[in-house]
Amino acid sequence: MEERYAIEMRGICKNFGRVAANKNVSLNVKPGEILALLGENGSGKTTLMNMLSGIYKPDSGTILVNGQETVIHSPEDAKRLGIGMVHQHFKLVDVFSAADNIWLGDEHSGPLLKKNRCDVIRQMAQKFGFDIDPQKKVYNMAVSEKQTLEIIKVLYYGAKIIILDEPTAVLTVQEIDKLFAVLRRMKAEGHAIIIITHKLNEVLEISDRVAIMRRGESIGTVDTAQATEQLLTERMVGRKVTLNIDCPTVEKTRPLLEIRDLTIRNDEGATAIDHVSFYIRGGEILGVAGIAGCGQKELCEAIAGLRPIETGMMIHKGDNIVGLSPKAILEKGISMSFIPEDRLGMGLAPSLSITDNMLLKNYGETKGPFVDRKSGRAAAEQVIQELEIVTPSTETPVRRLSGGNVQKVLLGREIKSGPNVLITAYPVRGLDIHSSYAIYDILNRQKKDGVGILFVGEDLDVMMGLCDKILVLCHGKVMGVVHAHKTTKEELGLMMTGALDLSSKYADKPAGIARDSRIEEVEP
Amino acid sequence: MNGSSDVLTLFLFNIVLVNIPLLYGTVGEILTEKAGSLNLGVEGTMAVGAIFGYLAGCATDSLLTGLLTAFAAAGLCGGLFALLTVTLQANQNVTGLTITTFGLGLYFFVGKGLGERWPAMTDVPALVRGFTAVEVPVLSRLPVAGKALFSHNVLVYLGVLIAALAWWYLNYTKTGLRLRAVGENPAAADSVGVNIQLYKYVHLIAGSGIMGLGGFYMALNMSGSFEGSNCWINGYGWIAIALVIFANWNPLLAILGTLVFGFFNTLQIYAGALAGAFPGALGWLNALPPQMFKALPFLITAVVLIATSVRKREGPGQPASLGLNYFREER
């Protein structure tokens, strides 16, 4: 018998208005196979997968499920066909328990909510080898727990074809290993798996074949065994690229920003940052590594003046900035760009144009009650040109741009104000290689100009390449500051989980306190 | 029984009798809002239910026909709201206000149009009989509470029954679970195969239908006398919207909310009588300006809003996607 595909997509086209998201795309995956779907941002991967999960309908082309030609009208149809998708932004009801989130789509056990529904889910999860508390509410869950819940949900509905859209973007190294173990087990059980990811090392590690997309078209499929990072990148980007992250050596200045003994509470009132000290010199990039939700967000907000602090000092060029308004801090040259998980939530107004978003930061500088759109447009044009932002015009609403371009707009605006300290959190979150490297270049250029950069990141490989030093946080405490080029991923991983504490490695020099500190010069 | 105890009993009796329509309106709006739709058309919907229910009830001399017609007419308002906001994705606030304007307009148009042919309740004995008090066996013989709570017309009991059923439905059935999911996160519900449009339509229509029953009740309680200047509903629809928040989107708490609001609502009428009956304890009621009693229910809403927002996450039953239209292909 000839081999049957679990999914076969032939000649799929999908347009959004005048923009072709998918042009004649073909793709197939066999049962018991893991297919990686690779492509830059905006290359149409998610759109393609959404047509399998019933969110979008293709304009033309055919979809075959288990050899049968089918039309998928809705998520309901997809579910019936055994297709389950774990979306990048989880589709969970926050106020429901884990069990109720699964129960929501259950179609077999009668009209009433049974008392034993939590037990049923617990047993089912154990059968698949997951550990989950069915009564836990989603809003109390960590990101990895939510993802586990999404996977259990998909399996509970009996999916044989499982699509994961950037599942590793929000996980730590250890959690990714766990996820991959799960995927391998599902593969062994005969599930067909499609995984979207930007991380090439993950593609090489987990997949059997790689399908590559570029600007809405399928470029072809490669057997993972024959692939290398270099080859995949070239096919994805369409030309040769170098994969080394630059870390230029720049003469460092005295500390620009010094944080001493800082304690901050989070929204719930718990301690988010616990007696943290560090400093940033001009011309260096200080990385901040840590498991998601370890106080990174609170730290960034505190420096930008958006969150009150409990105790501690924040000294900028010898001036105390504690208690200053966000605007005053901005005027001192401290600029903050934070890319939250949904990538649009902070810093930009999604429905406003690039011009208007540029004006958001300096509308107060012009005299009189009217907005100076001319200068805003000029600023927008300059940023578009310098950072190679792909956009129809300066008047396009920001939310219409693809992720990488949105992030470039945000970063571009922050740089435009000519900061001397740049706080940037997750600037490459969810970006493809090409856009990521563009962002690294931007940061390195700033560094060469003598700007001190705080880089809150996720990908340890990137941080080890880009940063000069890395500060590791674990539950709001400093586990130590290490030289980025002398440390190892394992060492960082151990520090992130709190297993290794290097904060008092050198008795004569406590971590995060500069020898040439300016704090002593500050009036008490 | 002495006179002052009678005044108290009558006061408590009227809290229930006069304010039960609030419960209908509130429960109907809770069902609507749990589907993620904020329908500000309660006032108009109740007016439509009231006038068509009353006319049909009089025409057939039957309480049941009146109820069914009120439900259907108000349900049509809900259907119109659903058509505009769910299918055509119109703004919910504006649509709700439109429904109110439309409903009140229709009420006066029909009422004034009938003129002399307006039916009177004196001609429909069966309908009147249907609306007279039924004493609950045993319970109605309790002192004070027996008269105040258990000697009412069937529509009072029906209202409480609907509230209890709605509570059970929301919390103990799978359709109820899905409905709540639609109001919280329609994209999540959609991704597991819940038919969002169907759920919205059904519950918006049913919710409006229940509001209509409340309107019908008010028509009967006002003895069906049509005045050209004042609508029977008289702002109850707006209070119901506030009561939804007071009840934290819980139909059982809506019963309590109705009684609390009803207490202050009825107090303005009985303040004088109560002060007269208990001059020692309640004499000070006479000293208060009557406008204050009118303002009290809303003051309480404000206090409740503050209290619920302080509680933050765990507390509020407010659906997260309330007031937002859902479009699957939204990017």
C-alpha cells in the first residue's frame, strides 16, 4: 500500500485584501512524523496553519486529510477531522479551571457538568504522561503550564494531527526539553506533528523534515538529516547570511546607571525584585537572564519610573532618579522599550499610524495646541529608512505591520530620542533570524555610540553572543554577574533555576557593585 | 394584629410585589451579558414586552397568551440586537440605546394609536384572576413573612424560579459553561468548536424575552392603564442594568439585589407611613428629603462597584469580553 499522508495541502492561496499571505503553497505530513515549518515573520506560516484549524478558509487550493479531500469550514470541522492546534497566543478561558477549559469542547458526556470532571481530566492527563492540577485556574498558571494544558486539551479531543505555533518562544531550556520529550512520545504513538519555530537548533533537534516558506510561497522541503543551520537560513532568507552575532569591543565609561539594593513589589504585592544591585557602563550591553516572570518586567518599569520602588537607589550619572516622573526620566536620556508577550501591548498604540506613534513620545515639545505632523512624518520616514522597516507608508496603522517591523518601529522611536541608557526587554521576541540580526545591529550601533544597554532576553545563545556581561535573576534575586563570553549555557541554566549562586563569589567585589561607583558622590 | 405591624407587613409585601420586574430585567440582562453582549436596550425591550403582552393577554383573556406574547415580542428586540451586533458587528452600546428609543417609541405609538379602543382590565376576568395572589400552603400562615413573601401572584414565583434556573444553568450545565466561555474569551470557545453566533443569538433572544416578561408584569401591576406621558417601565430597565453589577452577574444574588433595591425604592413611598406607625424608632424618616430615597439605590450601586473593584481578580463575574464583538478572522 502506498504511504498515506495525514495532511496534504495542494496549491493553497489566501489573500487579505490586496496582500497575498499564501501563494500556491503545498505541504504534507505523514503520521508519525514531525514536520518543522520554517520561515521569516510574515511569510505566511501561521496563516497556512490557521486554514488547517478552521480559522481561515483558503481562497483556492485543496486540503486532503488522511487522503480524503475536505473543506474545513470552522474549528469545529477541524476538531472533527482530528486536527488540533496549539496557538501561539493560548486560547484559554482565564477564569476557568484547567478541567473546565477542556470540558468546554467535550461532546460526549451528556448535558450536565459532572462533579467528577476533575478526576476524569486528571486520569486522562496521567495516561498521556502529564502532571497537571485540574482544579487550578488558568490565571494562576505559569506559561509552561498553560501550554501543557493546551496540549492535553488537543489530545483529549482525540487529535491525530497536532500543530504547534511557536511553542518554544516562551519556555526555558529545561521546559523545552520536556516539551520535546512529549512531542517524541506523540510521534511514536503515530501522531502527525507540525511545529512552527524560528529557532534553527530546535528544528534540527526535533524534526524529521523541514518545510520552508518565504514571502507566502513554499520554497521546498528538506530532510532534517541533510540540513544545517546555514543551509536552512539561506533558503529561508533567500541569500547568504552570516550567523555570527557581533560583539564589538568599545571603550567603557564610568557607570551610567547604577542600581543599588533595589526592592520592588509586583501587582499582587509580592516581592518581585529583591535587593538587586547592578550597574551599566556606557558602551556595554548588560544582559539580564532569568526564567519568565522573575521580576524582569517590574525592574524595567521601575527604572522607567512606571512603578514605585520599596527600597534602594537608582543613580543616573550621579543623580538620583527615584521618584522622578516617567517624563523626567526620559528627559535624562533613559529610554525603555519593553516587548510584552502579546508584542503590541506596551509602548505603541496599535491603531495609530507610524507617524502618530512617533509623535506619542515628543508631542509636548512643540509650542501651541496643535500637533506638528510634519516633523512626526519626517521622523517616521527616517526610522523607516534607517531600520529598513517594510511598510506601505508612514500612515499605515502599526498593527497592520508584521511583528518584526512593529518592534523596529518601537526600538527606532526609542533610539531616535538619543538616549544614553537604553532598556530593552525581549526586543527579538518572536522575530525570525533576519529581523533579529537587524535588531542586534541596531543595538550594537548604539553601543558603539557609547550608550549603556540593558538587554532583557530569553535566548541564552543570543545573550552569550551579544552581551558583554550577563546578570542572572532567580525569583527576583541576583544569582551573579558573569562575563558573557566566559560562561556556559549550563552555568546560566543552573543560576536561573537557583541551583548555583555566584553573587558572593569574590569576597572583595560583591556582584553588581562597581569599583568606580558614583554612588558615594551622591548626596544622601 | 395591631396597626403598626400591618404597616410593616404591607411595606415588606410591596417590596416584593412592586419590584419583581427588576428581577426579570436583571436575570435577562445577566444571560445577555454572560454571552459577552452589553444590551443597554432593557428599558425599551421591557416596554415592548409590556404593551404587546398586555394587548394579547386582553385580546384572548389569558395570562399564558400574554406571557408568551410578551416573551416573543421582547425576544424579537433581542433578535434585532443580535442581528445588528453579532451578524453585522455594530457597536453594542449604540445598538442598545437604539433599542431603548425604538421600544419606547413603539410603546407610545401603539398605545396612543389605539386611543379609545384601548382594552381595560375590567373586561378580562380570567387575566385578572391569573394575576391575583396565590397563597403558598403552610408558608403563607407564617407571621409577617407569610404575607410579605408567600402570598403573591404566580408571576412573582415564576420570576424567582427563572432566576434559580438561570443560576443552575450557568453553573451546572455544559451549555452554561460554554456560554460563560463565549462571554469570557470567544476565540477560546470558538477554537474548541463552540458555535459563537448560535450561542449569542439564543441567549440574547432568551434574555430579552425574560426582560419582556418583567414588562408584562408591570403592565398588569399598573392595572393596564395607559397614560400618554409616562411609560409603565419608568426607568426599571436602567436599574436592572445596574443590578447586574450589584449581583456580580449571579442570578441568585440578583434576587437579593432586587430586594435591597426594592427596599429603598419602596421606602420613598412608605417613609411617611412607617414614620407614623413607629414614631419612636422611625420618626426621623420624615425629616429626610424624599429625593434622597430616590438617590439611595444608585448610591449603593456606586459603593458596590467600589467594593467589587477592590476585590479584583477572584470576585467579579463580569465577562472579560463584555461589550466586544467577535470576528473570527480578526488579525
